[in-house]
Amino acid sequence: MSNNQLLENVKILRKFLFRLLHKAKLTYLILIFVISLGISGWSIEESSALRIPIIGFHDIIDAQKTADLPPRRPAFENDYTKQDLSVFLEYLFQQNYWFLSSQDLYVYFLDKSQPIPEQHQGQKPIMITFDDGYKGVHTNALPLLKKLSLLYKENGKFVLFVNPHFLGIALGGKFLPHTTCNDLREGYQKGFYDIQSHGFTHKNLTELNGQDLELEISKSKLALRKCMGDLDKNKIIGAHIAYPYGASDSEVEKILPKYHLTGFLYNDRFLRIQRLRNNYRISRITTDRNTSPRDLIRVAQKASTFRQKNWF
């Protein structure tokens, strides 16, 4: 073999060894990455996008009750029927969803101050919210939750964002009846309600400033805690707020940390934990009378499943 051929063979061998080592290094790095995900408690799918649907309702009507239908009661775009809600809730119970409270969301997913309890392994988290504190939630939705909780031996949870100025008021006409303080206490004491703020009088917070803005926020929290009184031993009533009309801005969010831990919007998006940069801009998905139970089930199915002991 000539010297030139020998040199050429050496070059070919060098290239082969370099490529082999490069591939081995890449494989090794990928293996380390996958192992690290397993150790941290994540699956690859979960680490890329942890999705939590937070679904927002308003009043709940009984489609089989004349008192809940025109002309006895005006119809509103945001109304949802007890019958359709029943189908959706039963699906959530059958599939063993984790009904989050606002404090659950904060402690386990946002602040991460406590590990997620092992009992929630294999569950999909979801939050069911109701704005404005309408009486129909107490008379039509709560009995469904009680019945299903008893049937499946697992308590469901509703998050109620309430305007305390209107508690117990029923003026008739277009002004719908609101829950009373006793209604809230009953649902909370039995473990079905999580009571949070929606502003004192449902004013658009972005249209207020200075003292007016601070009073609208602070009076709501104070009134809710006064209503719940002895039941609120951990001081979590009114610790969170959903913005009236879904409206917030930098001025509103500058004041909120003094009174609330989180703030909830309406933007028809999933809450994606890894993408959240501001605890006062938590996404919620709106519903109205045209939203079918099938639509809601499809949304719920996209929630991430908790599979490991630690998510983070």
C-alpha cells in the first residue's frame, strides 16, 4: 500500500470515529435529559404544556321551570341551564376530575408552597367558577353538586366570585335575584363553595382610579369576610378576585397585591402554568347559553393529567 493510500485511509477512519463519538455524545445527552425529567416528576408531554381549564358561568336556570323562563324571567346571553350543567358535572365526576379551589390553584401550582397531595395522582385539574353571586347558582347548581358528590363519594367544588353589595337583593325585572349571606355560609360550611371577590358593586375597575378603585376592591373583601366570619379561620375568603367584565390594567394590578393573591380574566384561553408571568392575569374560558355540554367536555378533556408526585 502506498503512503498516499495509507494517509487517505487514516483520514476516512478519523471521520468515522468523529461521527461515532458525536452521535454517542448526543445520545448520552438525550438520555440524561429524559432521566432528569423522570426524576423531577414530569413526563415529557406534561413538561411542555401544563393546561388547566378554568370555566366561567353566571346564572343557572331550570329549563323545566316556568319561573326561570320568559316572560316570568328575562333571558340573558350568559344563562346556562341546570340540565346542561348536570351533564357536564356528571362527566367530571365519572372521569375523576380534581375540582380546584382558588386557593388550591395558588398553593399547589402558582406559589408552589406545598406539594400536591398524592390522592390527586391520575386526576385532571379543573376549576368551575360562577360570577356575580346569582341565586340560581344556589338553587339550581348546588343541589346537582351535592347529589353527585354523594353518589361518587367525592366532594366537588364551585368557586363563587361575588359582589357582596348585592347579597340578598332581588329587585325583579332585569335585576336578577342574588344569593344571601346565609346561602354562602351554607355552601361553604358543607365544603361545596369557595367564596371570592368580584368587586364590591361590579364596577369596571379600569374605569376607576385612586380612592374609588381602592374602595371598590377593599370593601368587597371586608364584606365577604364579615359575612363568613367564624367560618373563615384560615383567612382565604376574598383572597382572590375575578375582574368585573373581565377588565384589568396596570393601574388595577398595581393595587391588587395589597388585597388579593391572584386575579382572573376572561380571555377564552387555558391557564398554562409554564407560560404564566403574572398571577393577576389568570385565564378563564367563558360559557353562554349556546355552549353545549359536549363543548365543555371537549375543553375539559384537554386538561393535563397529574401523573407524578411532584409537578415542578
